Amino acid sequence: TRQTETHGFQTEVKQLLHLMIHSLYSNKEIFLRELVSNASDAADKLRFKALSETNLLADDAELYVRVSADKDAGTITISDNGIGMTREDVMANLGTIAKSGTAEFFGQLSGDQAKDSQLIGQFGVGFYSAFIVADSVTVRTRVAGAAKEDGVEWQSRGEGEYDLKAITKERRGTDIILHLRDDAEEFLDESRLRSIINKYSEHLSIPVQMPKAADDSEEADKTESKWEAVNSGKALWTRDKSEISDEEYKDFYKSVAHDFDEPLLWSHNKVEGTSEYTSLLYVPKRAPWDLWNRDSQHGIKLYVKRVFIMDDAEQLMPSYLRFVRGLMDSNDLPLNVSREILQDNKVTRAMRNGSTKKVLSMLSKLAKDDEEKYLEFWKTFGAVLKEGPAEDSANGEKIAGLLRFASTHTDSAEQTVSLDQYLERKPEAQKSIYYIVADSYEAARDNPALEIFRKKGLEVLLLSERIDEWLMSHLTDYKDVEFQSVTRGDLDLGDLEDSADKEQQKATEEAFKEPLERFTKALGDKVKKVRVTHRLTDSPACIITDENDMSTQMAKLMEAAGQ
Ligand code: ADP
Ligand code: MG
């Protein structure tokens, strides 16, 4: 029954293959990064599984990845002795795309090649990137623990279908054989391969080996001793900070985050004391395509004593910092830790708290040192950070210091004003930080409630994003100065009013007694109260909410949510 079966690719796979081949041609070399990273993942998975099933490693305990080229055949082979795949694994992993949000991703593609290739990069090109350089790909694999006869071969030209057959495979793990396209023959050059591997694999905790440079005096076949490691096989984060170059940090980011771009900034920390762990945290330049997808699981990779445990350990970073990429390596957690254990765990909490503080302080340092770069960050991730005060009140003040606003001072929709700048500018006698929340920047800017503030030269923050009402309901004060909405309650400008103002106000109130009664009668139940205001200078009237009532913005939000 060793016959070949043909299967069709899932529609999305066909689409992805087509896109990749046509939009990533200027970035061909990433295929090697992806395939070596899969091989390294396969080693990590086996190492982890072997913790409980010790016989899995059997007599083949030295895990490796091997890359070689055959000039005559025009092929590159990437082999590993990792976990391998069963027939079911092969069909699921190399025939479909199982990622959550796949449909959403395809919906975002625009047809603009430059944009799409960025997007594909962020989506994660993975195994299918093999077809950027190969017109035919063969995968031979055997899952750890299975008999030699239970291997599987997968073969495809990337054109809609793939063939499957049962094979006998001597060694556990996976071989991927790429038959290169004519325009990708540059990769047959081993020194070229070596330099790409150097770039992307230096941080892997597994040796990536290539055949030793040809030595005429020895026999031609590639026996064990003919392989040498190209990388150090020492995980980057375990090395000393002073020994790691910026280039290495950047390359590492590209490979953990599968991003084409460099990171905006990073922070590498060895924490000792009551809890011991290493963290390497990056802030990307660009938002991932699924930043607003609630189910997207972009967390932090978790290692325990250098053994990879899981991807997307969302317990290690609060949701308002979900754009942070990187890893944490704990010395305290047990190797058999599960997501459930992570959920409510002292060690996890300490790592999460420590790392949250690290990210916040790395951001405030950036804000101090390089305003332009910080504003770039703010534009990309500001709206996410605004979820912070509600989610993490303990760090509320730190987060508030990172917020940026549009304001009447700059008179621009750009969010550039910090609360510290606001406090510095405000007159001594001003007791509050004034703000307004509206549907749009224009609606905020043109609200009649601002008239008195403009007249008196008092700065008002102009908020108009969806999240802003939520944000302001969790920000009560900053550095002991209260926030005060200019559309709420009977605004008391206190010492900012002079006595001449006060007298005039009294006179006005007298004069309006009669019309006020008529308005009250005419509006009846529609309003709570009609009263004279001194806050308007150009407009005749405006609607406000009472101090303790829901703001009009909040009321709209609740209505939209069906409350
Ligand atoms: P990702 O690595 O993000 O999961 P890929 O497209 O790179 O996506 O790979 C898809 C899946 O195929 C992997 O999750 C893994 O299960 C399987 N796979 C790929 N290469 C190997 C390999 N060398 N050994 C074992 N499994 C592999
Ligand atoms: Mg992969």
C-alpha cells in the first residue's frame, strides 16, 4: 500500500503561495530563516517532550540542524533530528493554514505589492516560503518514537496540490529538499548559505551545521566528522550584554518576531534575587496586522532554564503591552509548567510585574531622549497604551506620563502634548487639568464649552478617539492635579476668576431670571435643569452633563454596546 496519494491545498494556501512568490522576490533569503527556525522549533519540541518520555531521544540525543547544497542536482537540503511529523501532522501543517485570523489577514491584502509583502512578513511566511526559491519541494519526515517504516514523504510543486506517500526513513526528524528555481541558484553557493545562517541563527540554542569546507585528502562522503557548526549554538539572551552587538540584537528580533523591519527599541535584563529570570523585550516599529484582533495571541516566548516551553505566553505581559515581542527565561518555574499553572502563579506574576515596569521605563526613556522617535511609537501604539490605566492602575501614573494629547495649545490634531508639558505651562492658580472628549477632533476643538478657556488662555486637552472616554474614566489625577472635563458640571474656575467677573455674573443672572423660567417650562422633562452659564463667550447656549451623570460620550458608547 505504498502508493502515492494526491491532495489539494486549502484555498488560502494557494493564495498565500501565489502572493509570496510574486511579492517576496526581493527578500528571497528569508526562506532559510523560516526553515531553519522550524527545524529549531522541532528540536525544542522534542527536548520538551523528552522531559517526560525519556526514551524518545534514544541513541540520537545530540540535536542539530544541517544545511547542505548539491550543485549538480540544484538542491538545498535542510535536515533536523527533531520531533518530526506524523501523516496527520503533515496534512494539517503543510496543506492548510491553521493560524487564527487567517481570513481577516486575507481581507487586509490590498494588491499593492510593497504593502502586501510587509503584511505577509508580519503574518509569518513560515514553511511555504520554501516556494519563493524552489519550484519543487520534498519533505521526508518521521515522528520521534515511530518505527523506521512509518515515515511520510510530502512532495509539491506549489501549484495547488501535493503528493503523499509512506516511506522508510532511517533517522528521526525531517529533511526538506528544495529544488531551486533558475533565478535562485545563488543559494547553491555554500558561503552564501553560511552568511545567511550566521545572520539568523546565531541566537538559536541548537547547532546549525554545514559540511566542512572540502578537504581533498579525505574521502568524499559526508560522514559525521564532516559537519561543523556555523553558529555558536548558544542562545543569545544567555550571553553577556556587553558581548552582544546591536546588529545581533536586531537580527534576533527579526527572527523571533518574523519581522522584516528592525525593532524600535529593546531591553535585555538579567534579574536576580527572589525571582531569577532573563528577559529580552522588543518594541516593534510597525503594528502587527492583527493588533486589534481580540483573539490574536501575541505574547512572549517562555523558556525555563533555556528549554523552550511555549509561544504566546500571554500571562507574561499585560494586554495593553501586547505589541511587545521577545522572551523570558525563568530559573524558578518547573519544566512541566502549563498554561493553567502560569495563570495564577507567584513566579509568573513577578516576571510580569518586573517586565511591565521595564517596558514602561524603556518607553519613558525614549520619550525623554528622542521625542521624534517616541511620537512615531505613539502614533503606532498609543491607542493600545491608552487601555493601560484601566487595566493596570498600579502603574497608572507611569502610563499617564507616556500619554500624548492634542490640545488647544498646539491647535493641531496631532497628539504631541504630554501631561508634564501641560503641568509646566499651566498657571499657578489653575487647580485642574482640563480636557474634553468628543466624537472627532473638530467636534472637540469647536465645542462652545472651550470659549471661556480660550478667552482666559487656559489649555484644554482635546480627546477624540474611541477609547478616550474609557481612558478618562480611569484617570482621576496626575501628579496630584485632578482631571476636569470642561463639559461636566458647574465648572468652578476658582482663583482664575477675578472679582470684576463675579459682579458681572451676578448682574447677568438677575437679568436672565425670567427667560430662564420660560426655557425650563418649555423644555420640561427633556432636561434636568436650565441655568445661566458664564463659560460661553461667543455661543448662546450649550448642553452639558451633571457632575455625577454619565457623559454624553459614555452614554453613546453604552448605547452602541446595547446597554
Ligand atoms: P509556524 O512555524 O509559524 O507554526 P510554519 O509554516 O513555519 O508555521 O510551519 C507550520 C507547521 O509545520 C509548524 O508549526 C510545525 O508543526 C510543522 N513543521 C514545519 N517544519 C517542521 C519540521 N522541520 N519538523 C517538524 N515540524 C515541522
Ligand atoms: Mg515556522
